Amino acid sequence: MMDSTASAGRLYDVLNHQPEDIVAIGPQGAVTAARFRRDVGALARLLPESGFLVNLCTDRYRFMVGFAAALLRGQVSLMPAAVTPAVLRDLAAEYPGLYALTDGPAPDLPHVMFPAHLPEAEEARLGIPGGQPAVVLFTSGSTGKPKPVTKSWAVLVHSARTAGERLGVAAMRGGSVIGTVPHQHSYGLESVITLAWQYGLAVSSAAPLFPADVRAALQAAPPPRLLVTTPVHLRALTAEPGEMPALAMLLSATAPLSAALAEAAESIFRAPLVEIYGCTEAGQIATRRSTQETDWHCFDAVTLNQDEAGWWASGAAVEGIAPVQDEIEPTSEGHFRLGSRSGDLVNIAGKRSSISYLNHQLLTVPGVLDGNFLMEEDDSQAVPRLKALAVAPGLSAAEIMQALRARLDPAFLPRPLILVENLPRNNLGKLLRADLQALAARRDAK
């Protein structure tokens, strides 16, 4: 393990590309590393004096230039889980001098509009001190108020290099990365942008969501291709008829992935699918080949330890000692299985289960496209009540309940099961408890 003091004082280059290597691909064509460094230098001169910014650029290339320019200026990029006006107001109050970099509508903040054409500039030298704070990530807020997590530049670099070594990304040099995930999130930042930067890959500036858009983005990107996505997006991609361009690898994260979905994805894309496990606090921790193994394989640069407070991660790819939100069940040296999060556990009449297990059973019902259980705790009720929301065109609630009776103990059957047109997932496919409660309350009121 690398000494943290030595790592903090060392310079780490943003790019591991030769000057004529391709860094990005988009409507503007192929962008070389030399061009990227010139764009970063030009934008850095336009940024105001400040310690913090929110990078709201929707174009992935512009986001990359903005992120690198902020690093060059010693500014920290804030990456909240949402960028609503209320969130931005709260951030402005907590981080004095905060401004936004945007290529779209102007937010209610001091802001810099990304120029349509950057002025010519010399290539910026992008060696960044390892100890320099690079980002403040925020937890999703699925269990409460989002918490800030600061990551240094060295930790982001080590995380990308460690993941790339496990995945064999060095063999893909000169290829490309396409992501259906947002770049303003730790998963998109690490598995799309910094992974590509450290391994000489080109990043597609597109952020496709629909199957036809994903197909077009893959066709425009040079092989070997890596697709970074989520189970929610994979369900849509595998349900769409038609052949997809072949990949070198699929990466999936943010939610559990069923073996059946993993097999379908590998068949359609003719490539191995690898899940990455992690959390905002600790970053990327482990991987597994979903169609071949159930255990997770911890990264070499990450160590897991347990005390009376729970599990903790440390190592060169982790900022300090970070909490791991799930229960870890070691199976062998460097390998583990995941138990449920403490907030995920369900205890009804002395019987135990978990929301994740119940969700899995709901999603295995043929015809259920999406669904989620919700624990409703009311002081007026002696026993907590489970509800479930389901997206299942063509099925009735009674038909779904009949299928669940064959899968679940009666104590865990939802009362009621509510049919909805869609669930309020964010752009990572995650569901916030408050959004689910609001949707359930609206349907209950009808």
C-alpha cells in the first residue's frame, strides 16, 4: 500500500495519453489530448477566484474540461445528488463563494457560461498534487439528508488505476468508454471519466439513455468499447429487439443485478458483464462477474475491517477510513458476500427479511417491469406495514399478489400493492424514500 504522505506530495497527471491520442468523441469530432490540454488552459483563465464550483455542464466533454480546469486552479468541484434550485441555494449557504459552470440555463447562482468557442491557449500542464482536494461528493440521501464526502486527487487516481487493473482496461488502450450514467456522480466520474483518463481511452460525450441512442453512441465510438451502465438501463436495453454493437466489457453498478439480467446482457452485447460494488463514502471496493460468481472480490488497494460500529474500508483507493453501509460476510481471503444494510432489514412478528430481497422477488414476477417495497412505520400501528409499488402493464394487483404468495411468507406480502405507471427513479436509477412515500401517499388518497 502506498504511503499516504508520499502520495499527497506527488504530482499525478490528469491524462495518461500521448498528444495525438483521442480523449473524447462527440459532435465536435475526435478531440486529441493536445487539444484537450489547450481547452483546459483556456477555460482555467476564465474561471473566477473561488474555492468551490458546481459543474453543471451537460455535455460530457465540456464537463471534463471544466473539471480539469478546476483542478488546475485548485478549486473543488461539488457534486450533489441533485441540482434543484433548493439544493443549490443550500450549497451556496454552506460553501461561500460558490459559483456554477454551465453550458445550459443559468442557475440562480453566480455562474460562468461555458464559451461556445474557447480562445486558443498553450497546452496546460496537468500534473495535480495528490493531496489536493478534488471533489466533494454527496450521498444520495436515500436514508436521510445527503452527507458531503471530500476526495483528494490521489484517491481518485488510485481508485481508477485499481479498478482498471482488475478489469484489464490496459488492453483496451485506444478504445472508448460510453456511459449511460451521469458524470456528476461518483460512479460516472470514476468509471467513465477518470478511468478513461488514466488508461488512455476516449470518452463519448454523449449520455444516451434509450436503446436507439445507446446503439448510435456505440456505433460512433472506436473499439474496443466499454459500456458503463446500471441495472435499470440494462433492463431497457435487453428488452429492446435488435442487435447491439459488440463490446469488450459491460460495467454495472448502483443496484443489485439478477443473474438472468446479467446473462441477457452478455448475450446481447457479446461481452462479459462485471458489477462494481461501492458507496459514496468509500468509493469503489470490489467486483464480480455476475454470471459466474456470487462472491465479491475486493480490490487489491482496498482493505476491509470490522469493529463494533460496523465495516470500514481503507487503503490507497480510499480517503482515510470510510464506512461501508452494507453488512460484509467474508467467504475467503479478499472475497465476501453482501448482507443487508441495517436500514434495509424488515422484522415483522419475529420474522426477518430485507427490502432488497423482497424487491428481487417482486421483479421476478413475469410482467413486472419495475417495483419496490416500502416499509411504513406509524406510531398508531403495533406492527410495521409493508407496501409495494409496481409497474406492470397488463397485470392486475390481484395477479401480482397471487404470484408473490408463492414466493414470500405471508408476513411480508404488501398491504397494499399499488400499480403505477412508473417509479420516480433518478438518473442513476435510484429511488429516494421520500419520493416513494409521496407517490404512495398520492395513490392512497385516490
